[in-house]
Amino acid sequence: MKACGLIVEYNPFHFGHLYHLQQSRGKSGADCVVAVMSGNFLQRGEPAIIDKFSRAKAAIECGVDLVVELPAVFAVQNSDLFAKGALLTLDELKVETVCFGSEHGRIDTFNQAYEHYNQHQEKYDQELKRSLRNGYSFPEASRIAYQSIGLNAETFDLSKPNNILGYSYVKTIRDYGLSIHPLTIKRVHNDFHEPVINHSIASATSIRNELNKHQTITEDAKKTLPEPVQQLLFEYKAEAGLWHSWQAYFDILQYRILTMEVEEIREIHGVEEGLENRLKATAAEADNFMDWMTALKTKRYTWTRLQRIMVHLLLNNKKQTIQPLLAIEKVPHLRILAMNKTGRAYINQKRKDIEAPLVSQLKKQKGPLAVIDEKASNAYYSVANQHTRSKLRRQERTSPYISSEA
């Protein structure tokens, strides 16, 4: 069986994701589509709107064959580290291709950009360091550095979020010599950060904005979401009492900062350049998460970077623990969240070639990545009601969701 890998978050799964899934299956000619999906906390440093088990089930019911969890240590990182974790996972699963959406839409340009970067890496590094010293955030400093070597909006726009991720995927495949062939399809109808719904294929940002604003699945939201996703969103909200957002965790985070010593905050992964003092100084004055983030944000510290730091604060992820894990070159286990008959057949066929243990329960894994995944789940569930917390913790100890549909 041939497999195509997708790197996803499905927060929530919408018609744009369905288009990507269908196009990827057709373009790759794959028998099985394998999604490596972020768990309960996501790449931009946000809690997922509903839990990973619900999102994995939605993916299977909408046509994905196998969903495997991206370890949390890689899920909440910059694009290069996020790509590394996802592609090492897909490589271990023996997929032949990976297909990603991009604003550019042409894979040859991604490969050419990688070659061009390698030829001009010294100049890129010099410009990157200069821009960082001048107080620019890493994304902006990186954009300036790419522009200095001729990778600009006219040739290949590396300021666009999906182009950035796609380039990181290609770079990871090439740097690590992975036997995965990259493919891309062009994003249609919306921008990644489009704040409002204006088409049935809408950005996940606009859909979450709509859901969180009205706290119900409005008619505008319905037209962007497959019916199984609508049902799972409705059921989760009815049972858990919320859709997750950072505001639900504000009191916990505020308490942590106010009771931690400055030296303790400095040890948290991502806290640099005196941010520990800024966190401490602003915590007591903030009345809600948005106000706190607004007070913290600077030219150097982007909203996304700050949100990732908030995840590491919530989980008490220290630099000395996280940094060695980011250097690994092989995933220690594969956590299966959901599959259908095709996904199960693929796993059975490839099992002898897959070296990492295939697991459905983290309790069976004692390594540091599993420990962080467990912390992430416990922290995520903490804001739901008692019934939901108990249910989700039981799911952590049970077999993955298996659909009876092919």
C-alpha cells in the first residue's frame, strides 16, 4: 500500500481541509492517507478548540485513514522544529509522499529555494543575526534575511505562513535525507489569517472567531464545516461546558507567574532576554488573557512566540528538559489516535518495517516525550468539568478510535 502523509492540526476540520485531503489523495495516488496531528496544544501556541480524540475522530469520519499524534514537544515550536517532529514521525510510518497546502502552489519553487538558500547560507545567517540584534522578531528577521539573498515576494514569498511551513518541510526532508517525496497544492479562497468567514472554504481562524464570538455553531460556521465536525463540536461543548481558548487558562497562568520566583521563570523554555521580568511585572495588572498578551507584546516578542511560552509555563517545561529532546533524530514511539479499516490494514502491512513502538496508551511509554505529552493532556483537561476530565483521562488509557467505514 502507498501512503501519503499530511501534517495537520484540524482546529477544527473544515471544508478547506477536506479539499486538501481529496487533492492530496489524488495527486499522490495513495491508497492510505496518514495524518500526523498536533495534540491538545498547537503550533501557534494555542489550546485546540476541542480535544485531540474528538479532532482525530472527525478526521477519520471525513476521510483520513490514520491519525497519529505529533509529540507535544515538537507541536508547540517554530516551523523548523514543528516540521522536524512531523516528518520524522511520517518517515517512521514509511509514507512515500507528503502533501501540504501553500500560497505558492508549485513544488519546484520550494526545491529551488532550498538550493538557493544552501548556496547563500552565509549571507543569510549574517543578515539574520544583524536583524535580530536590531530588535526584530525572528519571523521578521528571517524574512529580511531571505530577501537579502533574493527570496522575496516577487520570487518566492516566505512571509506567507503556509509557504514558510512548506519550505520547512522541504528543508527537513533534504537536510535529514528522508525518503519522502514532497508535493504541494495551492490554497484556495482564503488567507491563512483571514478573520471573518467569506466562503464555504474559510480559514480556521475565521471559523474559531465565529464559534468563540457566538458560543454556538452559527449558520455561517455551518457552511464551512462538514456535518460530522459540527456534531462533534456540539457534543463537546454540551458535555465539557466550553470550547477551549486561552482565557479559560488565564487564572492558572496568572497564579503561576505571581507565585514563581523570577529565577524559576527564567528556566522556562522560550523565556529569554529578560522576559521573566516583564512577565512578572505585567501579571498582577492583567484582568484577562488578551490584555496580558497586549501588555507583553513587543517588536521582538510576537503574539505567537508569547503564546508558545505560555504553553511551556503551563506545563512547567524547562529549557534543560526540552532542548535535548528537540535534538533527537528518531521518534521514540508512535501514538495512534484513530484509524479506519484502510489505516489498520496499512499499519498491519508496514508493522514489520516500523521500528518505533506503536502505542495507544501513554502509560506504556516512560520516555521524556511521553511524560510531556501526558502533562499537556492533564493541563488541557484541567479547565473542563469533572465528568469530561474523567472521560478524557480514561480515553488516554484506551485503544484508539477505529471506524467501521473503509
